[in-house]
Amino acid sequence: MERLSATAPDRLFSVSFRLPETLAKPGLFTGADSRWLAPHREMAWHAFGVAETYAEDAVERFRRACASWHFQGDADFPPLAFFTLPPATQPAKPRLWIPRILAHQSATGFGITLSARRGRPAPQAVIEQWRREIAQFFAPCSSTGDGSDFIACSITPAPEIWHERVTAARQAIDSGIIAKAVLARRLAVRLSQPANHDRLTRRLCHRYPECHVFSLPHEAGHIVAASPERLAIKRGRQLISHALAGTGKRHGDARQDNRSACELHSSPKERREHALVVDTLRKRMLEICSSVEHAPEPSILPLRFVLHLWTELSGQLQEGVGLLDVVTRLHPTPAVLGIPGEAATALLAELGENRDGLYTGVAGWIDRNGDGDALVVLRSAYLERNNAVLWAGAGIMAESDPAAELAETELKLATMLEVLGAST
């Protein structure tokens, strides 16, 4: 109360406490409405509520708020904001929000951060609200129920329309209008019971330990994803971005997987598709970095059902460039839209593809120092009451075969559909 009351009016206030490890048990944080879990669960955040949100002029307003943000307590558990950007086909500015309650789990221990804006409401009311919400936040997990069944599924476009769209994209490539396009298919699922974003998040953590898994509020529901693609990682002036383009099938057998990896790595089509993404990211990073480096050859990133060509690019940011500046500069990449971006966007609009559910958008976190991570929203599901929306895409090049690209989207959709059915 003393510290909060002493904070100047209209300033953000956060306080952090270290908590006993015995409290960090599975089944806690059932009241969380935001979750962020790093690969192999080296770090996890569980959050509830909104202390402050920024939509209009979000980048500048958040920057000003950070300059006067008053923080006290354990420095191992700093406050932060989550943010999202809409899909690649719907360019818009970031939306940010600072959670009121944030639980930290990492190698440094277990702690909690409480945040509020001074003067909105009065200090006593803020503390009473924190007390009520912490009790709910740490409540033990209730029964998980019997789950849901799929009542209906519908996918668009149908195979024959997909064939027409791939053909149109190839014609645009042959005409020199674009070099690459990314087309996607949408699967809408109706469930017998409301979808449970907590259970889906836990299942994704189990199935995809090598991915970032997150669950964030979006519109009237939640977006849940296991993303393998890190658009931007900022620590101080160091920037890292991952190029992920080119896909092969994983079989679950070491010999077959090695053969598939070799075929993927030697495929002219997949290598050219990947090189377009690397080259574009490199050029965009050089606009804000003093130097950019990456390996001359892509590596193979193995996931549960697929293999991807993967290249890490690293650079030193120029003075004064923040994570949100980087994200708005790099998003969207050719890996999720095509190249050139404006022509690819126009083609998708002409073909009638209108992505929703934050698919191929961006989700991330950022702290008071401007450091953080930004992920491309892939392997995702948008959940709202009894409905779920899944998307999957494929990169189209001049030599793309419509049937093969259709099979790639169905493989990606099937993996998320399996997780959804097993966890609802």
C-alpha cells in the first residue's frame, strides 16, 4: 500500500515477489487467460487480467509508459506486456496489454508480478482486487470433464477451388507479377461442448516440446498455438530472426526421415522458396542493423509430423531500434505471404482468401527494456465457445503441383485437428 500510494499519479506500478517452489504444482493457474511457454519449458508465464492496454499508437504509447514505469521487488521476475499483430493479409498496428497478475516459472525460481496504473482505481481498491484475483488464480484444477466431440467440420477452399487458386498463383509467377505466393485453407470445426484453451495448451506442450506454445485472448475467444517460427528475438542490441520455409513429411522412422530430410534439402523448388525468405529477411534486417550474418546452407528443423528448412539470421541493431520497430519492419515475411508482399496480398484478395483467427499474424512479449520475443502464429487454433478455426498454408512456386500442395495443407490440418480432438 505504501509503495503504491507513493507512486506518482497515472504511472504504471509493478511489484514482484519470489514464492516457494512448493506452490508451483501442476494444475495451478486455472484462472489464467494468457499463457506463454518456451521450448522444453525452460520458462513459462501464466497471466490474468489487464492492468493497461494499448491499441492506437501502441508502439509510442508503450514506449512512453516504459520510461516512467515504477517497479519494485525481485528483479528476477520483471513485468512485461504481451502483444499481437493481425494476419499478413490484414496489415495493422500492434495491440499490447500488461497483465495484472503474472506468474513466472524458470531456472531462476518461481515468482509473481502484480501490476496496475496508479490512480485507476485508488490504491486500496487495487490491492483488494489483487487479493481476490490471486485466490482465483491459484485455485486447484477442477475436473477436466469428458471432453467434446466434433459435430461438424467444413473446409475451404474445396480441392477443385484450391487447384484453381494454385494454377492462378503459378500463372502470376510465370507472368513475373510475383516470385512466390502462400495460399492457405481454413477448417471450421463445431464442437459438442465449449473448447477448453487450457487443455489444448497442455496437449500442445506435450506434443510439441520444441516449439513455443501460447494461449492469448483474441477477439471474443482465445488463440492457441505451437509456433516453430520466431520472427524476432531481441536481447539488448542483438537481433535474431528465423527463416522457416520448405516442408517435407516426417514418417516416424529414422531411415525414412533421413531420406525425407535429404530430399527436402536437395529439392530445387524448396531451396529456392527458402532462399527467397532468407534474402528478404536479410535485406529488411540490414535496414535496421549494422550487420547481418547467417549460415550459407539451411538446416533441417524436425517437428512431430513435418520437416522444415531453417536458417537463423543474427544482427546488431542500430541505436534506438526497439522490438516493436523490428516486428513491424519484418512482418509479414515471404514465408507466410509471398513476394513481393503487395502483389502477393493483392493476389490473395483477388482469390478470395481472407485469413482470420490471427493465423500468420504475430504474437509476442516485451519487457520494460524493450527486449522480448515475437512469433509467427502458425500451428494454431482460434477457439470461441463451441467453435474452432484452424488454418494451414503452402508456399506456391512456379513448379508447384496443386495435389502435392493440397496434401501439405491436409497434413498440417490433421496434426492440429488431432490435438484439438484429444484435448477438448
